[in-house]
Amino acid sequence: MRAPDPDEDVYAERLMRRGAPKGDFPERGTEARVAYQLVHDELMLDGISRMNLATFCTTWVEPEVRMLMDESIDKNMIDKDEYPQTAELERRCVRMLADLWHVPEPSDPVGISTTGSSEAAMLAGLAAKFSWRARREAEGRPTDRPNLVCGPVQVCWEKFALYFDVELRRIPLSGDTYVMTPDDVDRYCDENTIMVVCNFAQTFTGLFEDVSGVSAALDRFEERTGHDIPLHVDGASGAFTAPFVSPDLVWDFRLPRVRSINASGHKTGLAPLGSGWAMWRRKADLPEELVFQVDYLGGNQATFNLNFSRPGGQVVTQYYDFVRLGREGYRMIHSATHETARHLAEGVRAMGPFDLVHDGHSDRGIGAVSWRLVGDEPFTPYDLADRLRTRGWLVPAYPLPADRDDEAVQRVLIRHGFSRDMSDLLLEDIESAIEHLRTHPPSVPLGRDEAGGFNHGARSIIDRADVPSPRPARDPRR
């Protein structure tokens, strides 16, 4: 590899004369300046993350966060003996979250950092399954038919059920509801239910499910049947918003039925991508056999994660966020996002052809706006989403879950960094897109199969290939 010439034009001499390696492993390397420019230019095709209104994840951070991430690039979070202060920052975050979520004994909480709330959710599910199995074995009862009851959930719960051999009893939407309701829960629960999962907030719409109401329904179920079923709160986004903007909303460990919570630090926790948290009510809720003792990293250390080595920067910067903002700062930021969401919701409502599903109110859900297209329009929500892409906006359109999957909704996430001015620009572009689609109606409106973007109704490859699932879910009502 020849020495780089600082005066050489990187395009004229190198990049315009040969393409990027795309198949075979390259025989020779490339000087750093050329390799960087090559990769940098391809990434321009990704678009602007802050205009991706589909993602829940952090897309704007302060310069100090970038500096800490760079300083922590070589820190392995699992190696607590070599990086003891990074481990101490993790412990501090766990204690702060225990205080925030009202753990009964916050001085000695049972919690861990993860790569995101999906991993945290699966760890909570595993803890519930192992606890259920231990109880069943102690009673001399079979342990081969565990099930999990939930409403419309994020795909991580479908993965958990498939990967760890648990039947997923997903309560279908009924009537005009968009979330699981307390009245539906006990019809799906039985002695094999390892836990019930409540969404806080729901992926499809941004709405909160009634955690307190579901908890009360499970209390009544236990009184009637004797089955003590744990309640898990999937607080991916809501667990980092409600404590600050709706502190009187009871959803966390203040409810004795709630045994575990998962949350995404990299969503409304405002940390960079790769940050998640899992918390249990007490030590007894996390079976000891799930915790491994590792002694080959320089000291005997306990670990409970699905993956092993992982970067420490996300934990470091999460702690930075807690120190930087405090309760007052998080309250200010999330109050502003909810205000912007309500402003956007009013603008969408005023346009006419939309029925609001979530209006951004902090007692109903996170800082998001979701709507349905109503009336006799010559276009579909997929057409509108496609048209908005021409202006750089990613406003997803997707079908609702089972029993209402003939309806499509659109949803906008109002994240830190999305200003009131940006919401006004989006409203102008929505109005312009509607006018264009009415003036130039598509000859064949787009449907869900033709539309791009992320589809929340994810299915496994087996399902997509129309091959019967190896373990179809049973309907408990039959």
C-alpha cells in the first residue's frame, strides 16, 4: 500500500476509477483517507435520521455525549474488573432507576444494563419462565406448556416466545380499542401463564395500556382461581417519560403485582443507541440459576445478559444524561415534546381527512401522534407516506394488529431535537402532499405490500413462506 499523497485529489485519482469492494474480500488495503471517503459517501444514501419520524431512538445528542462515547470506545461493559468505574456508573444508574420506578428497597435494587429494551424484555421473560417452572416443579405439576399473555406487542416478544418455547397468547383488538383492556385479560390466563405483559407505550400508536387496571384484573383472577400471575411492564419509552410529566400515573413498582420492568435508555432515556435496562421488584423475582459467575476476566463477576462483550459508552453516557438533566431537565424536555405533539395533533386534526388515535396527551401515551385516514379519499395512507418521502420525511403507514389489520395508521414520534418549527414544516408538507394526491390521484393506490418502511406486523420467515408454524398458538376460549 503506497504512502498517501496529501495533495492528491481523492476522487480524480482513486474513487472515480474503481468501485468499492462488494463481494470478494479485497486482496489489498486502501489508505485511510480514501476508505473513509468511500464509506462516508455511501452513507449519504441513508438520509437524515432526525427526519425519520418512525424511530423511537435517540437521533440528537449533545457534543459532550459524542466525546464520552469516543473516550469509551475501548471499554468492554462486561469486564467489570478491568473497568471498575464504568461498572460503578452502571450501579449508580440502576439505583437511580430504582428510585424513579419506586422499587420497594431502592438501596439494593436488582437491575442490569442491556443493549436495548428488547434484550431486557427477553431477560424479564426468562426470569418469569424459570420462576413459573420452579413453582410448578415444587407442586409436582407439568412444565411443558408455558404461555405469555399480552396485547399488541413489539416484535421482541414474538421472538421471545419463539426462541424460548413459550406460547404467545396475544389478545386481539376489539371494538374501537387500540390497546389491551383489563376486561380481556383473565379470559386468556390460566395456571400455565408465566406473566402478563403491559405495553407502556404501545409501538403501533404510542398509547399507554392501563397497567393499574390490568393489575387489578389479575388480583381478581387470583382471588377466583388461586393463580398468582406476575405483571411485567414493557416500558420501552413510557418508563422514561411518565415519571417526569405524569408522576401521579401509577404504572410501576407501586403496584405490588408488577414484578419487572424493561426500558430503552436509547429512546426517551435520551442515551445513544445500544442502551437498555431491566429491573426486578426484589431478588426473589430473578432466579439465581440465571445468573452466571465468570472468573476469567480478572475477577469473579456475576453476569445476566444474552450477549457477552458489549460497549460501555452507552452506560457512561446514560449516567451523563442523569447527571446533566436530573428530574427537572427530563421534565422540561419531555414536557416540550408533548407540547409539540399536541400542536402537531391539532394541525393534523384541522386538515379534515384524519381521525386522531393518539393526540400526544401525556396521560394517554408518550410524545407521539397517530391517526387514521377517514372519508372518501383517492389515496391511501401508504400513498401519503410515499409522497412525504419526497421531502425527506419518514412517516410510516402500517396495518393495525390482528382483528383490525384491515385498518392502517400513521404515527409520528416527537423526539428530543424535533422542534415546533420542524412540526410546522411537516404540517405544511402533509397539506401539500394531500393537495397533490387529490389533484393527481394515483391510478392504483399503494397498499401495504408495495409500501416501503418498517412494518410492525413482523412475521418469521416460516410464516412469510406460508409454512405452518411449528407451534401454533392455542385459543384459550376454545
